[in-house]
Amino acid sequence: MDPNDRARGNAAGRAGGRSKGAGIRGPSSALTDYLQEIGVTEHFRERRRREAEERAAAEQGGQQGQQQGEQQQQVNAEAGNADEEGAETENAEPDHEETQDVEEETADSALAADMQHAEDQAQEAGPSTVTVQIKAKGKGKRKKDEESDYEPEDEMTVRGGLNRSSARKGGRMHDCDMCGKRFLVRGEMPDQLLCAACRRSKDKASAADAASVARRARTVQKKPAARHKMRKTEGGLLEFEAELPTLQNLCVRAIARHLDQVDSLGEVSGPSLDRLNRIISKLRVLDAQTMRLFMGADRTSVTLYDCTRIDAAGLRRISDECPMLERLDLQFCGRMDGASLLALAQGLPKLQHVRLDGAFLVRDTEWAAFFREAGGRLRSFSAAFAGFGPQAMRALVTHCVNIESLRLAECSDFDDDCLAMLAVPITEYEEAEQEAERKLRAETGKGKQAVGTVLSWQPLAQLRVLELQRPHKPMVCTTARRVVRALGAQLRVLDMSGFRDLDDGFMGDMGDHATSLQELALASCDSITGDAMAAFFARRNGFTRVDLGRCYMLTDNAVQELVRHSGATLRHLSLNSVDDSLTQNGLLALAGQMFEQCTSGKEPRLAEQTLGCVGLEVLDVSWVRSTTDNVLETVVSQCKRLASISVYGCGSVSAFAPVRPGLKYVGRECDTL
């Protein structure tokens, strides 16, 4: 046979075989094998005809039959669509393979690795009907009839509970029990099927319910006291706002805001006028023009709380407008000079009580001239932050023999020699200095009542109140003991705060000579031991005010002795910063619980129960860290008249501290502005 005829016969045979479908099949892709293995068949056309017949039968039936037909239609429609799409994919595969070039076969082989993982998971999950749609990567185009039957989707849908991601990662699709949306579930089946959004919503609701239950439990257990409105004062302190202001207070505040339009206050009561004065001073509107509202020819007392804007000429005018003045109180009078001070002494013949705070421009010699002019009229004198020195002190002791109250605080020139002038002279120098001043007193009568020549020292026999607070220069304990021996028997109030050199010997002299003391302040006297204080309080009783702040060696025993002998009369007590040796047992002594001091490490036991400080009104336990809510509850329950408690630096005092009407806490950390 001719070789050419043999070649033509083979070609015809191959063509005829293909036209007849004589079992000759090209290479199949991994996708085709996968669809056949999972059970995708070619019977979708028969199912469509069957579905059409069922729909026609369902339309002819009644309402009950219609409902059942719709349910069956939905079930069959899902199965039919899956078979149809699978059959179209299977039928389209041979034609596609015949027209596909070598590049498409390479793409099919590239998909095999991706689909192998999904096939393994499908076999593990069991047989299920799966519909897979893949966008062809080849260059060939599908026929129009194939495109009409093929409905591409963005994702591959797996009826067995798988999607594109789950085909690789595993999981099943379920309906949410709350919103009904379908979502993927992996791992073990939960008791309640919830999607991510519903789960978050439920978790938030559960957390809110738990917080509400806990809050109600805490509220039922112990309700904190209602917080009062607080305000910040000029000194930076926290104070509770009082109750609603009265109409009178509102009127006073309105007058203070429009003071420039007021010509005269008319008939205003003393308390209202003082309240208006305080408000005006706080607003810093008190000057030489507005101060005339508080002046008058019949006024016997003038108090100006802030003289910062009043010059020396305005201060001198006080003696012209108030000639009958007996009491003068000028605070923050930094613009006062020696001439204005001397003018007040000369223009106010009835002046008896003077308080001048901040007069730092007045020199020592000018203070001495003031005391020589005032003479025996003065009954009380108070000066703070002033240049009060030896010459002024010598003149005061010599000329103001009738003085009853003397207060000197933060005076820069006050030294130990000034303190010694209050005691009996023991040296020739002290005697010579005082003798010269006494001779000057005898020679300068100037029409006033003559007192004659005094050749010997005379104590201030009328002195009852002596306050020498925080001197800027060191003081000797020996000099302080001399003053106590000379004046201790007649003193009712003694304040030597800031005398750091005072020791136990001073407390011994106090116990021997200060027999009439009612108020004692020894703040910052940190050289006195607790035993010396305990011995002193055991010998003296009847104290109404005691300030032992920053006496770091104060012990529980000293507080117990104070309560035993002065608990019924004590009104004001300061234990500020005595945190080194003072424990809760010392604080509980204020409530009358006297615990026995145990040195062997045993638990202290209650040895005595007294009435405690039943009349205590003001208590300062700032920076005493043993102060707690429980301790305060015991103290407050026993001290019925307690109105103010300062608790700065007490971290254990919380919002659950005991409260009652009329009681306020100052400096509590949980309180906010």
C-alpha cells in the first residue's frame, strides 16, 4: 500500500472515530476526576422536568398542599441545581479539553494541588453533593448556550457546609439562632449557635448584667454616704459647701459684686457687715474708697481682712473717721509704715486691742515709739510677719504693764534676748537695758497718767495669753524655763510652737508652775519625749485646746493620760503628723478605750473603759496613717459633738468613713472638687 494512502486512512479513521464517539477520550483534568468521585451526575434535565410537574401539581392543590409543595420544591430545587451545574461542568469539560491548548492543560495541573486538600476534607466529612464553580484561566471562550446555563458566582458554594475557605480549613455552615444569618462553625458544636456579631452583643449584655449585680451587692452591703458639694478656699483647703444660702446672704453677695455703685450701707447688722467685709476682701476690691463703707464716728471696732490695696494715707484716715475706736484689726497691711502707725496711736485715745499682720515696713524703733505712745491703754497686742525686735519688746514690757494678751508670730527680729525680757533679769546686762527703758518711761509723761519712777523690774502681772509662734531665730530652753517660772502661774493660754530646743525639763517646770493652763500648743517641739508629756498631762487637767502636731515622740500613753484627765473638757485636739509612735490604740483612747501597753509582743488588751472626749469638736489627725474607717467609726460614735475632722494624708480613710449631720471631713483623698 502506498504510504500516502495509509496516512490518509489513519486520519480518516481518527476523524470517524471522533464523530461517532467510539470511546476515545482525551486526558481528563483533576477537576473532572474530583466531580466524578463526589457523585455529580448527568440527570439534572430529568430532575428539571420532574420539578416542573411537581410545581404544576402543587398549584392545583389546596392551601395545605401548596405549602407542602413549596417545601418540597425548595428541597428539590437545591438538589436539581446542584446536579445541573455539575452536569454542565462535566459536559463542558470534554469539548473544552478538545479546544484547549497546552497552556490550559498546564493550568489544570496547577489546580490539582489546590483541590487535593478540599477533596481530602470532603472524604472525611462523608459523601455530599458539592457544586464548584471555577473561572477558566484559558484563552478559549465558552459557547452562548453554555454561558446561558452556567451562572458564575463570586465564591464556590458547598452544600455540605463548606465554602472557599472552609474547603481548606474545615468547618460547616449553620444558621444563627438569634438573627438567622448563615455563618461558619469550626471545631466542636456549641450549645447555642451564634454568629460573631450576636456573640459580641450577648457578651456585652452579660458583662453589663454582672456589673449591675455586683454594684447592687456592694450597695446593699454598705452604702457610702452621699457626697456633699465641696469648694476650694483661699488657702487651698477643701471644705463642704453649707446648705442653701439665705436671702440675707444672697443680698450681701449682690452688694459685694456691685460695691462701686453703693454710697452707704445704712442700717446693717454687725454679722451681715462682717460677712460683707469678708466677701469684699476675698474679691480684692477693698481699697481706700470702699473702706469708708465700714467707717463711722460711732464705730468702736474695725476689722479689715485684706488691706493690700489700702495705702498709708488711707490707713491714717481711720483715726479721723473712727475717733472712738477701741479695737483695730488690720490684716495684710504691708503698706503701713511707721508714720501711719504712730498716727493711729496718737489719734485713737481709746485704742485697747490691736492686731497688725504683715506690717513688715515698720522698723523696730518705730514699734518702740508706738508702745511708748499707747502706754497703759493696750490690753491686747498681736503682730505677725513684722520686724519686731529687742527695742520694741523692751518698750512693750516697760510701758504696757496692763497688757493681757500678747501674740507674736513669725517675727524676724525676735530672738532669745527678747524672750528673756519676759522673765526676771538675772544678768547685769539685762538689768541695765531694762532700767534705761524704765527711766525713759518715768520721764515721758506728756500729760498722761503719771506712774512714777520704776527702779526695779515688774512682771506683766495682767498677762493671761502668751503666744510666741515659730520664731525665726533659735531659742534657748533655759530662757523658756525662766519665763515659765515667772509667768506660768498666771497664764491661761501658752503657745510656744516652733521652739525646737524645748526638752523634758521644760515640761517639768510646766507641771510645777503652770497650774492654770487651759490651752497649750507645742507644735513642732520634737525634742520632748512621750514620757515627759504623759507625766505632765497626768498632773494637770481641764485643758480645752491642745496642739501636739509634729511632736514625733508622742506615744499612746501620753494621749491616754490626756484623755483621762481632760477628756471631759477637751474641745480642740491636733495630732498632726505624730505618726512615729502613735498607733490605733492611742486614737481609740479618744473614744475611752484604754488598751494596756504590752512590750512582749502580745496582743494589747482593753484595760479600762472611760467616757472619752465627749465634748471634742475639732480633731486633726492628718498624716497619722494608723487612722482608718473603723477607728473613726469608734471615735465618732463616742464623740457626739465632733464637727470637723482633718485627715490629710490618711490613705485608709475612704468614702465609707462614718458620717452624720454636722460632721465634715477636710482633706479626704476620695473627695474631689
